[in-house]
Amino acid sequence: MTADQVAQGEAVTDGPATVWATFREAPLSVKTVLAGVLVNRLSGFLNVFLVLFLTARGYSAGSTVLALGVYGGGAVVGSLIGGTLADRMGVRNATVVSMGSTSVLTAALLYLPGLPLLLSAIALVSLGAQLFRPASAMLLAELTPANRQVMIFAMYRFGLNVGATAAPLLGYALYNAGGHQYTLLFWGEALIATLYAVLAWTTLPARTADGKTKKEAEEGKRSGGGYAAVVRDRRFVLYLIAAFCHAAVYMQYTSTLPLYMKDAGMALFWYTFAVSLNGFIVIVFELLVTKLAQAWPLKVTVGLGFALVGVGVAVYGLPIGPAAVVIGTLVWSIGEILGGPSVFAHPASAGPENLRSRYIGSFQFMFGLGTAVGPMIGSWLFLQLGGGLVWPVVALGSLVATVCGLAAVRKPQPPLPPDGRKQTPVLAETPTA
């Protein structure tokens, strides 16, 4: 790869899209985003310690539950706003706003008096932490050739998963280093967010090349752009429904599964083993599986990903004790690594280029909404139906996701040009004012 190609954001696409080749040939801004999502998730231990922080300050259990709900709501709304912000402010500015606000508000939590102010800050810090994600996904899509989109989003997910796994450990280390106080913990998260904001400002492009933004804005006006245009895309609406149902079923391991296992008298060991098994499979095998599955039709990977999650959840209902938990987790984990990268990559190419950020933002909103309300729905169903019936009923959500997903992506993907590159304008690598 020549220096000129790096400067212009081009990639050499001859040969298979291996993990290392995809990363090596990616432009600097793509590498910044991949590193940034890891750093962002690595510093995301606020939600892990939020309950402990509030109870240490004397707030009731009801207040902590309310705070968790506010935090989840802020995250869901943040994804939707982030799509608009990326479109109007550009990738670099949206990322800086996201990380800058996260930094200031996280540190401010230490000094705000009273629950109303704390809840307001918690909502805003959660919202701000999500603003950069649509911008990041949009940049990855803009600067990555079409035949490497699935692999680059697999690497993006890898950063998310590694960061989420390591964040509690880093947070606990800062908590201990701070003498079992939260000052070092929250200031550490604020500092990490600030460092990423600086890195984004110096390496990410502010906007697309001159003339492209104006042209796309005019196209957006003529087509009734924004989220209204996304809603009018009936096929993508089906995809959003699929994303919501899939996320809701996927998150049952955080709520319904532990309730079910406790009711069945299973040892806590089996729950921790199942959760660890999922983390191990995703971190170790997702990139390797993507290397093979990226060449499959999108309909196959998305459909199998959705369906296997449902099958795995249904297996939990088999009367074979802890073996059902282990086998079920193994099955839906395979579905996650097989379909996850394709599911996350599709929104970037599902609609017109001038609405890419809105398509990504709407997908992340619906996926986040599913992760937020899924545990509540599953827990309610468990209380109503009991352990024997809850799992096949929950698995119906994956059936809906599979049907809607297959209908949404049934259109064949256009063939790649001879050089294997996606014919889309490339963002400028040099930051501009």
C-alpha cells in the first residue's frame, strides 16, 4: 500500500479480506475509530459501579433502580440523536462532542448534590457516550471497500466486546487504588474520554470532501430526508423490527436466565460458566468465523444469526438441568459470532448514501431499545408463565426476527467492480476547520 493510497483513504483489496490485511490497509481514521471504540468501552465502567456509587451516598434501592433506568434510556436516545449529529456536524465534531460531554459529566457526578441533579447528569452522560457511535459506523462504511465491510464491523465489535469484558476489571483496579472511593474511578473515566476526544480531533476528518456535503444535503431535501425517509423504507423498517426482537431475545441471559436457574435450584457456578463461555467464544472466534462467513450471502448470515439465537434460548427449556444452560449458550453464541458482524454492517449500505447516518442511527436506536426492554419483558413472562413455558415463548421473538430479517435483506447485493472497491466518495483524511 503506497503512501498516496493511505493519504487518500484507499485500500488495496486484492486477495482475501483477512483480519490483519483489513486493519493494515485501513486509513488512519478507520484505525482511530477501531481503537476509539475499544477505549470508550474500556472506560465504560460507570454503569457497572453506578449502583454502588449511589448506595454509598445513601440513596435507596428504589433510587438506584431509577438511575439505572435513566442511564439505559439516555443510551437509547443517544444513538438516535447521534445519527442526526453525525450528519449535521461531521464525524470529527460529533465524536469530540460525544467524548467531551462524557468527560465533563462523568467527573461532575462526584460533586452534584441531590438526586434530581444526579439523575439529570446520569441521563446526559449516558446519552453523550452513545453520540459517537453512528458517526463511527458511518466513517467505517465510507472508508471501507464493500468487500471488507463485514470484516471491519467484526473488528469494531471485537473492540466493543474486549472493552466491555475488561472494563469492570479496570474500574475495580481504580476503585481499589483510590482507597475504595469513587474519585479516581470517575476521574479516570473522564480522562480516558478526554484523550479520545483529542485523538479524534487530530486524526478524524471533519466532513466529507468539499461539495459532497452540499450535494447530499440537497438530495436529502428533495427526498424528504432524515428519519422520516428511513421510516418510509418499508424493507428497512422490517430490519429494524428484526433488530429489536433479536436484541430483546439476546439479552435474556442477563435477566430471565438467572431467575430461571435460581428457581430451578441450579448452582451459581453454572450461570457464571455460561456467561464466561459466551464471552470466550465471541472474543476468540468471531473474527476467525467472519473471515469465512463474510463471503456468504447476507441473507444466509443474517438469517442464521437470528435463528440460532432463538434456538439456543429455546434449548434452555429442555429438562436436562445445567447441560441445557451450557448447550443453549453455546448455540446462541455461535449465532452471535456468525451473524453479528453482518447484522451491524448492513444498515450502512441499506439506504441512499445521503441518509447513511440516519439508517445507522435508527438501527442502533432499535437495537439499544431491544436490549433495554428485553430483560423486563423476559422477566415478566417468567413470572407469568414459569420456567417451563417462558423459553419457547421468548424464542418466538427470534422467529419474528428471522422472518423480518430475511424479508429485509432478500434483495441481492450488487456485484463489486473488477477492482473490488466500493464506488463511494472517500472522506478526506486531513482534518479541516
